[in-house]
Amino acid sequence: MIKVKSRVGESVQQMVKRFKKMCEKEGVIRDMKRISYYEKPSEKKRRRMRKSQRGTVALY
């Protein structure tokens, strides 16, 4: 859970900006967008395979 405590002399707009930045850093918004719609199991598998291939370096 992300918590934002008010700092001395900080406005509400600055707190909201800091909260959004923390959400972006933690990947909360990305996860919410991903799970907001149904994804077929085959699509999940395809996404995981592509992600694992991106991390692999081919040495030819």
C-alpha cells in the first residue's frame, strides 16, 4: 500500500503529484490497466514468452 504523508509547507497538489509518481514507480497503474479487461490464457502465455525473450541475449 502506498502512503503519502504531508511534508511541512507542502500543498495538496504537490502531495498528489508525489502520490502519482510513487504509483507509477511501483507499477500500480500499469497493473490496473492490465487487469481491467479479460485476457485469455493463451494471450497471457504469449505475453510471458515475449517478455522472457526480450531479456535473453542471443550470442551468434
